[in-house]
Amino acid sequence: MGHHEELKPEQVDLKVTPFVGSLRRTWSDFCATSSIHGLKYTRDEDTNKIVHLLWLLISLVMFICAVVMAHTFYMDYRSSPTRMNVESDHTPVNRLYFPPVTICPDVLFNMQKSEAFLNTLRLPQGAELRGILRKLHIFYGFMLDDERYSAEDIEQMEALLFLNNLTIPEFLEHLRWNCDEILYRCRFNGEIMDCSKIFQLSKTFFGHCCSFNLRQKGLNFTAQRAIGGLRYGLSVVLRYKDDSYDPLQSYSYGVKLLIQEADAFPSAHSAAKFIAFNSETFAAVRPQETFCSSAVKALTIEERNCVFQNEFPMRYFSDYVYPNCELNCRVTNMVKFCGCHTYFFAFNRTSNRICTFRDIPCLVDNFANIITRKKSTQCYCPLTCEHIDYNVQISNFPLELNMPVADKFYSGLAKNDGVLHVFINSFSYRRLRRDLLSNMVTLVSNLGSAFSLFVGMSMLSVVEVIYYFSVILRKNYKLECETRSQMLHKKPKFAWPKANDTHSKQQKSVFIIHKS
């Protein structure tokens, strides 16, 4: 193996300890026989010390480079252990639920119904019905910060609630739209049906809306499966049942279309489109699903950098999806800054107070903090590991009332109606798989490649290092100690100075010790 079986006395350096001497000898033996490139030249007897030092520096630099590359591989493995692969571009769409569709009126309240209800209430002293109707826009203060509202208007609306013993939710029940006041006719999977069978009143960030196939607390999830093509999509005839609706005052004449995941709360995070009346609109939806392999599911949250629905509980929403986490942060900030949350976030999950009109100035003044424009009010919201994204493309055309069509769906259309078609634009969709970018086998392979490239090391070289600096070092240490012990216990030889040595005669007699 390149190491000495015995030591001669002249090979022992008494100036160092036995361990240092044995360590030097072990290092020399290792350099002479090691498979690591370059080390043998650091102890080559045919060259000088300068060459030895040069090869030692080269070997050290190469080893440092190998360590740096190995560290880079390891950090990549730890920071980004997953990658996205296209599982299939031809997955049948009937594996998915039909995209949740939410239709919101572009104005908060049915003014005809609101006027009829206000006629039944006691009005505050000095207030008029028309004045109260004009002040209903104050409800936008629960959502936006576009306008500041006077203290007089706020107190008048509070007095209206107090005089009639109403809360904000009770007051809204008589003002909001019902689904039958927005949806005139519905068709799904080619079958004309009552809209109330598939649409339900839902809470959204835009107030009360009508949703289809939405999984929300208090709603019956219809679980309708998707089928590709216009014929098997959702078609709706939109018509406002409100003779007092004024499109000039509301600056628009139409509805909002929101499409998002089934568990997501409808909000600005949804794919939002404006659907105008007096037109026929086609909303072509292209879904894309992301799911995780079993290997990714076995990773910890820190390793995969994403969570599943049951891994990140929230206070105000039961199901975790990324938009819900952002809204949960928004509600948390509302409670933090104003001590209440708005009526459309009331899900009976907490005992927090519902905001009243007097809280609107606080909501407006702290709007930037509430919607997390400032970094100090932002919340940690990890990405969801598995989700469905919807790409929505809109095409619209002027509504033709007298177009000769045999389809009964178009019968009885009026001038200011709107027709909306929501459909999956293909019979298949793309499915993405989140998989491991590298596993432990790949990591070990990369580490081996780095050390092999720079210093020629392998796993066998590691075994050599362990062998030499354990077994061989121990053996050399024992030889070093035995040789030193023999040198100390061996008797010295004496010799008298020669007679003709004039210089010696002038000195005192001495013993001359010969080393054997």
C-alpha cells in the first residue's frame, strides 16, 4: 500500500511528536498511492520543493472549485427541488368541473325595488326619498376609496337604520338584486332550464351576485362537469328587471362576468370581463390544470414551496387557494385598522363586528393598508401546489333581434337584452405536472461529477482517505512509538580519543558516542 512496514532510526525526527511524525508519513504514503489527481506530484522525489508547492496550490485550487460547484448543486436542490412538465395537451375536459361563472350587476342595487322598500320605512327628520336613493352610492365606500363621504350623509344613513331597527345585512336584503331580476333565460348542455336551478345568490367582493358551479359556504355546489364546445356550454339571456335603471347615471349598461376556481371567492383576482347589453358575447374558456406527483407531495412545505388546501388554515376562509389568502389578509387588516369587516365577508366564522356606515371613513382612509399596498401590511401567502387557471377570450357582436333562428333560446329577445355564451373552446386541455427537479440520486450524481471533474475523486477515493487516516495512520503511529522506544533503551558505544590527536590531548577526556 506504499507505507513502510518498519522504520529506521535515521527516519525518525525527534524534533516533533510521534503523532506529527506518523501523520507526515501517512500523508506521504497517501500522496504516493492516491487516485486523486495531482497529489503524487507534491511528494515527487525527482523534483524540488518549488514544484511540490506549485502542485499543492493547484490541487488546493481544484479542490476549492469542486467544493464551490458541489455547494451550488446542493443549494439548487434545496431552493428549487421541483419543475413543471407538460403531462398532456390532450386530456379530456370532462375530467374537470365546468368553470364557476359569476354574474354581477354593474350597479349594486335594483333601484325600483329599493324605492319601493324605502317607501315602507320611517325616514330621518328632514330626509326625502329621492335624497336617500341618491345616497345609496355610499355602499361603494365598503369596497373602494374613490370618494370621500360627508359626515352628514353618513349620520343620515345611520339614523335610517336606527329608526327602523335594521342592520346592514337586513337593509341589503331589500335592496340587492335577485338572480331572477338579472337572468331571463338559461341553457346548459343544450337544455333550456330555469335559471334558479343552476344559479344561486352568492357573496362577492362586488356585493351580491349570481353564481353557477361555485363552491361557497351556504351554496349547494352543483358539480356540473365540463363538455367541450359551444353547444354544451352555458348560455344566458341577461335582462335587468328594473324600470328605474339609468345607464347614464351608472356610466354603463351591462354586467360583470367573473370566472375563477370553484373554491375561490369571486373578486378582482378572478378573470373579470364586462358583458355589455344590446350584444351577443362569446366567452371562450381554455383551462389549464397543475397537479403534483407523489414524489412532490412527499416533500415538506419548505422544500416544495407550495401548499395544499388543508395545509394552511385561514381565519375567514375554509378552503385555501391563493386568492382567498390575499382576501383573508384584507379582512384581517380591516379588523386591525377599523375593528370590523364588510358585509360581503360575513361567513359566521368569527365574532367580528360587521362594518356600519360610520366605519366607512376609516375604511377609505386606510384603504392602502387594507389592500396591502404597503409592505408592512402584507401577509404571507404561499402558492397552491395544485390549481386550475382559466384563460378567457371575449368576442361580441351586435344583438340581432329578428335573426331567423330555429333555436327557442332566442325567442322573445328584447332590445336592451344581452346574450352571453360561456363554453370550453376545446375537447381537451393542458395538464401540467409538478415533479422533482432532482432527487437524492441526482444530487449525489452531480456532486460526484463536480469532484471527478476537478480532482478526479470518486467514492472509492473517499474510502481511501478514511482508510489511510485511520488504519494506516494508527499503524504508522505504533511504528513511530516503537522505534523511538528502541532508540531510548539501546546502550551507547564508547571510544577513547586517538593518541596522536594533538588537539584532543589539549582538551579534557571525553566519551565519543557512536550511534548504532
